[in-house]
Amino acid sequence: MMSNEPMRFSEAPLWIRGEKSKIESHFNNYFEKKIGDDAKKVWHGQHFEWFANRVERDRFTEVDLAAIGALSVELKAQTARELIEDRDGALRSLLRECELWVATHGGDISDPGLSSGWLEKGSCFNELWYELVKKERVDLGSVKASKLMAAKYPGLIPIRDSQVSWLLGVADNEPWWKPMRELAIEVKSELDDLTLNRDDIHVTALRKLDVVLWMEAKTRNSTAIIEEER
């Protein structure tokens, strides 16, 4: 495979298992903590975990906006106010349902024993997704919705962006949560082997997967328009 070509979901496990040194390099490079002048070269997405650990689980606040800002997206003021104000309480109600589900079942997508109920069409997670991306929202599509939900459930909801979608050969209208879950389960041992020598953040197995795929996509697709520099 040429280094500038995408892979497919079916090829990703073999790549991850066969490129241990590369995925370790991607992971360590992304999360390398830098200070002073070197801080200007940091991957700002490494701060996503710090903010995600501080979000309120039952509502959207300015901390959620800071979290997705670490992943280089922001909401229009109109949409940010709608989410924070939540005048009809629909978001708070769904967030409480999602939090109860996680408290009852767990929130690690790489756990093969995790219930698949969150993937079902009528689940509170799917309902929250559709509430976020409803057509009345200004400029809140699938990428921003995935990052907002990942800030609430960093071990469960996969971030979706153009780079990783390109790498895995997935179109915008194709399923994302289920195949990412299957991939995370298949390479769980490799993800668990990635360790972070930092005490200020905790990185879930899902986020490890997201980071190594995104870094690889950026390497292969360096001549393309980068949607976000995270």
C-alpha cells in the first residue's frame, strides 16, 4: 500500500498490529507535553481530555465549547446559546438519560461485554445526536455533534472528521459508531499497550484509536485540505 493511500476498516486491525512502533510514535507525538517556546508546536487536541473531564454531565456549558475548541471547531454564537440555554429542556433530559445508561452499563466502547443498546435507533444517544443536528441548528453538523458528544462520553462516542473518514474509506452518510466499536474491540490489546506518561489527563481506548488514526491520516493525506488541525 502506498503511504499516501487510504486504508479500509477491514485493513485497519492488521495495520495497527503490524505498525506498533508507528502507532506508538503517533500517540506519543500527539500527547507530548511541551512548555515555553515549544508549546507553540503542541497538538492542541491533547487538551481535549482536560476539558472533557470538567464538563457537566447533565447540561451543555462553556466548558463543552472549550473542549471542542481544542479539536479546532467552534459553534456560531446563536447555536452555542441554544445549547447552553436549552429553553425546552430537551437536551438536559436526553443527557440525563445518557448519563444513567453509562452509569448502569459502562462507557468503554472497547469492552466486548458492553451492551449494544446505545447503538439502537431509538436509544437516548441516537436521540441526543438527532437533537443536536436538527435542521433548525445553525452550522452544527455531524463533525461538531460528534465532538460535543465525545466530550460527554469520551470512551463511548467516536469522533468523526474528514481525515479519519478518508483514511477508513467511509462516506459521510455511512454508519460510524458500530464499525468503530468493532475496530476498537478488535485492537483493544494494542490500544491498552499505549501508555501515557502524564498525570494531568486520562486517555480512553477510543481516544487512543482516534488519535493514531488521525495522525496517520494526516501523514498520508498531507497534500489535501485539512479540515481541522487538532
